[in-house]
Amino acid sequence: MVYNEEYKNKKDDSFNSRSLKGQAAIRLNDNSFNSRTLRGQAAMEYLMTYGLALFVIVIVLALLAFFLPSLIKTPSSCLFSQQGFGCSKHIIVYDKANGIDRVIFSLDNNAGQAIKLEKIVCTNAGAGEITKELITSVGDEVPSDKRDMSAGTSKQFNVPCKDKNKNPISIGPNADFKGYVAFTYKYADDLEGAPSRVAIATVTGQVVESD
């Protein structure tokens, strides 16, 4: 009987031990499951938060890419780098009859003395390429009725635009234009044989179509 009682106690202890181990394993599995669940939830929240922010950024960039070019326009300006000359009321026109761009502007002689204009050009050549030689070879003769300008006077010019190879420039209406108007001139009291001078204005603006 004593032997049976001891055997029974050992059997009960073994069962209890296995039961405790099983419960511990279940708790461990539950903890592991809960940990994975929490990590999954955290990852999902992270993706939802930052994914939504990234989506909003993409939408904003797409809208900017679509609308920004139409909002940003080339400023309209006509400025001489040399003192003594002004460029006012300028407009860049696409002459649809001839398929060429022109710059119409009023040249103001603020130099304080009379000048004699020689050749004039509108071009998209680089600033460093606009020399007396380029103006002479590409530019047009200033009409005789506009060559002499007294101090403080203004005259209107309508100048066709050409590249440095004398080809007409035709970028069409609504396009942004950036180029130069340049001319050669002398002062009225310059001595015979005195070299010609050069005046250059930077011209920017949107091209409009002629009537």
C-alpha cells in the first residue's frame, strides 16, 4: 500500500509538472502572439500615417508641376546696359504674315547730346556674342528718317529678330522671349573716322500675335 501511495504521488507530481509546463508554454505562445500583433499594428499605423503624408506630398507636387508653369511668366523688361539710353513701351510681336518675331519699342536718347544711328538688330545670340561685327553683319540699316536723334528725343523702332546666322527667329505667340536689341551709333560731334559705339539692351517678355 505504501508503494502504491508513493507511486500515486509521483504520478500526480509528474502530471502537475507537465500541466505547469503546458500552461507556461501557452502563456509564452500568447505573449509571442500578442507581441507579433502589437508589432503588426504599429507597422500598420506607421504605414497609414506616413503613407498618407507621402500621398499628399505627391499630389501637391503633381499640382505644382501642372499649374506652376502657367503662373510663372517671364518678366517684361527692356533695359540698356549703357547709361544714356532708354527703352520704353516695348512689345514682342509675332508677325504671322511673315512668320517672324519683332521687337517694337521707343528708343529714348538720354545721353545729353545728339547721336547718329547706323545699324540695329534684335537677336537671341548670347550676350558675349553681341559685338560690333555681329551688329554690322546681321543688323539692318536704320531708316534715314530715324538716324539722327537729338538729345532728349525718342523714336519708335520695329526691329525683326534674327539669330547670329541671320536666320529669322520665330518662336510664336504666347512663348517667352529673351534676347537683345543692339545698335551701333556715333555722337553727332565725333570727328571724321571715329569708331562706332555699341549700345545693348536686354529684352524679355511674352510674345503676342500681330493683328
